[in-house]
Amino acid sequence: MIGTLEFLKENQQLKLEGENHSFITTIESVKPNFFTVKGDHQIIEHLSVHIGAKMKGIFIHEDSIYSFETKVVRKEIAPPRLSLSWPKEVVEDKVKCYQRAGFTGVEGYLPFRYEPVKKGQDTIEFTKQGVATWIGGDELNMISIFEIPKGSLLALELQQPVSPVPFRFFGKVHKIKQHGSLYHIRLLFEAIREKDRDLILKYCLQKQAQLNRTGLLKPSES
């Protein structure tokens, strides 16, 4: 457990999840009994965010993802703003909770290296390059110049902005479709360390927040 006074402060980025919706926002102000966040006109006016509605707040601190329970105590339409009750405590959540909550992933272009894994192979040398066009906690979409049969097991080495050291994991080809001279592949993770999955989710949340600030990401329904 950690105290919210230390980590929830002005300009802190949050993901708020309601019963039928979720969106990324920023804390505007912190008061003794509540805090306010920037709202969204569509969320507040059209998706039934009502006073008393229970919500879940999610934020990142260092290499961990935290969550807390809160409820709406006030809403304003112009400008769109929500006031939320001040939570008493924050607890670190398991990664799977975010998968169940509809935390899917983000589009992007992450280059990586990979190599098909053969039965009985002891060592892996990464000789092929691919680009991830979408990534989430359990899968990624990639583009490759090589055709890879469905069901193939791949070893991947991925570098992310949130981790100075590249990490490795295994994925299996679930779907493959040819577009001209390129192959679009959906890869499901087969073996990945939980701390590496945490880093992927951290990257996704940061990317969502970045897209939200630039207006390229619309609030989505869970």
C-alpha cells in the first residue's frame, strides 16, 4: 500500500474506468476531500457519468501500475470537469486485472528482432527484423518481409522506451495475411515474464496518454 498524498498530485495522468466507459485524463487540482480531473464532453454528457458513480483510477509510478476506488461527487459540463472523492489508499494491481478491464493496447511502430524457434534448438540468434504496429499485454500485430506459417513459434527481442534493456519473450503466429510484398501477422504471447508484461502495459498507458494529449485518441467504451 502507498499513500495517495505522495503520488496523486496536480498534472498526474490517470486512466479512469467506469461501468461502461474509460478515458485518460489529468488531475487539475487537489483538495482536502476531493480532487478534480479534466473531463470529456462526450463522456460526461452522453455516457451517464452521474454523481455517485463508482470509478476506478489507474496510474503509473516508476515501474508499477496502481489502482484505487473512487466515486464522482460533482460534474461540470462547461468546461467539462469531474470532481472525485479522495481515496484512502492505493493498492498495486495484478496485470491480469487490466486485461479484464478492457485495457487492450495501442498502435505504434516498434522495431524488433525475431527468430523462428525449431524443436530441440538450444541457442537463438536473432537474424530477422520486424515492426510491431499494435501491441498489448497478450499479443501484438507485426509486419514482416518473411512469410511465417500459422502456428510457428517465434522468439522476439523487443526494445521499448520504458526499458533501457531489451527483453525477450516467445509468441505463436495466430493469423497471417499477405499485403503485396509484406506479411501482416497477429502474434499471441506464449511465454513472457510478468515484469516484462508490466513494461508493455506501462508503455501502452503512456502511449495512450500521449495520444490523448495530442487529440489523436478518442475516449473508448470498455
